[in-house]
Amino acid sequence: VCQEDAPIRRLKWGTASLIARAPVTPIVLPIIHHGFEKVMPENYAFGRRPPVPLWNQEIKIVIGGPMEFNLPELREMALSQSRDSSASSGRWPRTILGGLDEAAQKCLYMT
């Protein structure tokens, strides 16, 4: 996902979902890359991509420190925070591993 040149604001919800549903809690290694839009620009010539990747372009790759999660503690925190919020959009799965409802899932993923 293309984002402005700034520190990572948060993990994407899909990433949070993969972490929450994993049978063993994974260690996440955040990686950011900048510059690939210069290697294969969308509008290179006549509104098309170049036929081959452009060379001699600057690409930056930043690898962050490993992130470990205490999922049981995060689930408990999500459940306690979600008790105040009962809004439901109907688009989220009703329950996931651990029996979290929609509001709890949203709290867990944001946390």
C-alpha cells in the first residue's frame, strides 16, 4: 500500500487478522520499502508502464525490529473495551478463535 514518507502508523487489519488467527502467535518483522514506483511507474510513456523495469533508480528498504504479541492479554483488553461499543455493521465474522464478537474483533485489530 502506498503511504506517505512517514513512520508506520499501524499494522493493516488484514495483518492483525492473520496474527490473531494463527495457531502459534507469530513474531512480526515490519518491512517498509520506498522507490518501487520509480522502477515501474504507472504513467511512463503514453499513460502506460515501461516494457521492462527502469534501472538506476533509488530504492530504500527499512527493516524494523521484531514485534511480539501477547494475544491472550490483547484479547482480554479487546473484550473489556468492546463492552462499551455494541455497534455492528454485519460485515465482520460473528466469532473467531476465542469467541470474540464484532466489536471485540475491531478493538483487537486496532490494538
